[in-house]
Amino acid sequence: MRRQMEYQRILLVQTAYLGDVILTTPLIRAIKQVFSQATLDVLVIPQTAGALANNSHIDQLILFDKRRQKWPAFKDVLRILKARHYDLAISPHSSFTTGLLLKLSGIPQRVGFKRLPIRYFLTQQVTMPQADFTIEKYLALLQPFSNQSFPIQTELFPSPEDKELANQLMKKLDKGKPTIAIAPGSVWSTKRWPAEYYTQLIASLKQPFNLVFIGSKDEQYLCQQIIDQAGAEQAINLAGELSILQSAAMIENCDLMICNDSGALHMANAMQTDVFAFFGPTVRSFGFFPFRPQDRVFEIADLNCRPCGKHGHKECPEGHFRCMLEIKPEMVLQAIKEKF
């Protein structure tokens, strides 16, 4: 193992989706624990940077806007990385672009997983372990430097203002009822439990529970459509109205999150709110299941076509979508009744 004092400036790269960034927070915390005297910067995309705001383990966030003008943004970020003279880069992200960026930036020690295509750009390759959760896999990147075990609890840090906003919103709800957060969206269509099923479920929950819808601006219409069709006029649609950490503060005040395999799941885990999640095209072995004791996953386990892809698809490749259609609203309603 290398001496930790060798490294004074460290870069962590995670330019994937929101859920991936949240799952990286235990690694961020662990890096700061192992390299307590080092500066730690994190490279993310603008769409997820808000998730790492107020994180005291991070010295600086560097933005790589790769989803727009990728190569001009690449050149801009490369210039920043060169100027900061890092001693060590750690990357859970395994893309060619990430590997090339780290190599060209001149960082002398570059640690990542022994996977294609990034392996060709690394100075230290770590074999990805067989582990239940992606968090544990990410933490394995510290094996060259420490034999410690690290907790897997993820974390987000809403500001006092974020929490005050959530408290004000909660005052609009009935204090005598439990509150359920609903996040029916996902970037990938086949990861979404059908909207008509959400509608049926919400119609059954609208009297005994407060209902709060969470999501992005793109999911605002989907949430409102479910609310309207379920006749749940008292439900609050916050999709597109809150920042990532404002949403996290709101979720923290809820008694349960119901969602798909999406960033909302990981936000709820980070805020230690129980999760009921729907998994269709994706499976446990991918490592993205919720990890807290009271969490529950709904899935049709005995389908030969599962998994059909790590991120799902726009349409079911088999044309039947059984992985989601066979998870009936009555099954979820019964589980909610048992919980409350």
C-alpha cells in the first residue's frame, strides 16, 4: 500500500447519472478519511452537481458539461485539471472519455476498475469485487491505499434554507396522516411502473395518506396526469419545482418513498426514508437495490428475459413488458397497509 502522505491533491471522477453520484458519497467520505490532509475535488456533470452541494468532504466541484458540446467542454476541463496539478485520480466511472481526460491531464497516479475501456489509461487497476451493492464496489477503489472497512450509508446535505422550505410545505399537509412521496418518473421508459398503475394506487391512498410527488421538470406533466386521473386533488406536485437538495429535504420529512429504479430511490436512501421500489428490466446483481432494512423491492423474479439491460430501454425488447405489468397495484397497496 502506498503511503497516504504522498498525495496532497486528489481528484474523484463521477460523471454518470444522479443515482450514481449519490452512491459515490460513501467513497467521497472514505477518501477524506484515508487522506485526511489532502485536497479532494470532484468532477461531475452540471445536472448532478447539486447533489454534492454543502458536502464538507469536498473542497471543489469541477463541472464537465459533456451532454452538450462534449469536446469543447473536454478541452475546458482538461485545462482546469492540468492547472490544478493533482497527485492522484480515482474514478468509479469507466468510460473512454474519462480515461483519456485523466491521462492527458498528466495526473501521475490514476486508479480505476480493471474494465474496458478505462483500463488502458490507468496506472493502478482494481478488480471490481463481487458485492451486493454498487457502493461496496466503489469503496474497493481504496484497496491500494487502505484495508479499512467503510460504512455504506449514502448522504446528502440540504441547507438550513432547504429544510425550512420543506417544513413550510409540510405545514400544508394534514398532520394526522402519514406522508408518502411518489416519484413515478425515470430517464428510461421501461424502468417506469405504468402510469395507470400509479393512478390506481394513488386513488386508493388519497384518503388515508398525504401524497407528495417528486421529480424533474420533464416529469411534471406525468405527475399531474396521475394526480388528476386519480382524483387526488389534495396531493402536492413538486416535480420540477425543487432543487435536488430541496427535494431531499422534503423526502426526509416523508414516511415512505414509492418510486422506480431511479435517482429518487437513492435520494430516499441517503435521507434514510424507507423505500418501496419497482424493478423491471434491472436486477439486484447490478448493485442498485435500496439497502436499508425497511426498504422493499417489487419485481417479477422468474422472468427469463430479466435483465434486458443495465439502464433499461425505451421499449420492451420482447414486446410484452411483463416485468412491470405483472407487478399489480393491489400487491403494493397490501404492502403499504402492512407497513402502516
